[in-house]
Amino acid sequence: MSSAPIAPVPTASTHDRMGPGLAFGLAAYALWGVLPLFFLLLRPATAFEIVAWRIVLSLVFCCLLITVTRSWPALAAILRNRRTTLILGLAGALILVNWLVYVYATLSGHVVEAALGYFTNPIVTVLLGVFVLRERLRVLQWSAIGISALAVLVLALNYGQFPYIALALAFSFGLYGLVKKQVGGRVDAVSGLTIETAWLAIPATITLVVIGSTGMLTIGTESTLQTVAMLLAGVVTAVPLLFFAAAARRLPLTYLGLTQYIAPLLQFLIGVFVLHESMPAARWWGFGLVWIALVILTIDMFLSPRTTKSVVAAEPQR
């Protein structure tokens, strides 16, 4: 009886690329992991104002970047493909939901639950592969999904609160990855973010006008730190994405998949030890079950003869 194949060992020729790739991957997920601290700098702005500025300023930053790199012809070529442009519009709508829920979770003291959402995301993505892409799961993958379902049940019954925020984040981001998979490698990270935010720019601008007309716009009316931080929202959004794109070009998928747990781990640590959010026993049990499921899923990634691409979303954006 032959033993199960394992993930291929990188050859000497790939080691030179893996070092920088790992550094880029760690930097990307570390920056995403500390985003709660950045968003807390933006108070008393609401989630709607923060996300609206994030959209508008991300679009401005991406346009500047495309200008510097002389990538307008490549962007124009993507825009000429109507199907790709529409798919990116749908991706933009999904990431809008994800951003709004995530910022709301941070501002309302639910950073730990947001971390649970991103811990759960790889499992939700695998589940979407079954029901949407008709993929066949292996025994370990089914085990991970079953344990995750048990975790949600434990959190809902014993903790006394259904994890709406966590599931909203996991499913919106899982669907985002599924949609982005339809455009594959035809769209680079910057062009994708540019088109997605361009779709959202008009409603974001209208949102800012409405908030301003009610006298609730905070930018420029609070501290200098808050104003500067808000103006940096576009850079803070785009830079980790560029780091991730650089990592994705250099790292095997299995190694890139492992780095994705850094962001929710940092979010969890910030929520528990910096913001001192409540962690009753039921919540520890729920998180423990999710972590067991992730260990099982990770083992399956390395034992599988072909690592499924559904474990890692196309282009993570927080």
C-alpha cells in the first residue's frame, strides 16, 4: 500500500524566490492583522464614513500608482472585456459588505468575533466549493467542516449569541474569492482594486455628501491624527494587497495558505489582550474547535496530491 503524497519540496531554484515571497506574505497579513488599531484611530467616524473614504481614497491611490507604472493600457484592455468588468463590479459589492461589517465590528467592540470570521473563512470557502463548484471533498475536509459547524453551535447556544458578524465576514469574503476566481490571472491586483473601487466610487461619494449635509462628517473636524489617518485609508488598503500579490507570485499555494492565519491571529490577540473583549468559556471552546478544524484542513492541504485552490481566496482584502 503506497503512502499518501505530500506537498512537493521546493527545489533549489525556487528557494531564492521563497524568501522574499514569505517576507511579502507575512507583511501583508501582519498589516491586515493590525487594521483594528488603525480603524480605532478614525473614531468618532462611523463605519459608513470610514468605508466611503476608504473607497474614494483607494481609487485615487490606485490611479496614481497606475500612472507611475504606466499601466493605463493594461487597465483599458481589462475594461474592454465587459464580462470581466461586470464580474469585478460584483466583487466590489461583496467586498463593500465585508468592509462595512469589519469596520462596524471593530468600532463596536467585536474584534474577536471578526477574527473568528477570518479564521472560519478557509472552511467556508471549501464549503462553497462543494455547493457552487460541485467539488468533491476528502474525509479530512468533511471533518473540518463538521467541527466548524459544531463550533458555531457551541457559540450560539452556550455563549448565548449567534455569531452573525463572524459568519457575515466569512461568507462575504468567501463569495468574494469565488467571484474573483472567475477572472483568474487575467486581472492584476492593482487593476482589480481600481475597477472594484471605481464601481463603488459614486455611491461612496454620495454617502460622504449625505453625511456632510447632516453635519456628521468627521474628517478635518477632529484631531490632526484622525484626519491624517483618514487620508491614509487608501494607502492602508492598497499596500497590503500589493504585498500579497508579490507573495502570490513567489510562494507555492500551500505556503501562502498558511500565512493567511496570521491576520486573524493578530486580530484575536488585539481583541483579547489590547481591547480586553470578553472571552467566556463558551467562546474559548468555540475558537478551540475552529482552530482544530483549521489544523485538520492544513494537514489535508499538505497530504493532498493536488492542493485545492479554494482554500486561499483570490486576493484577500480587508
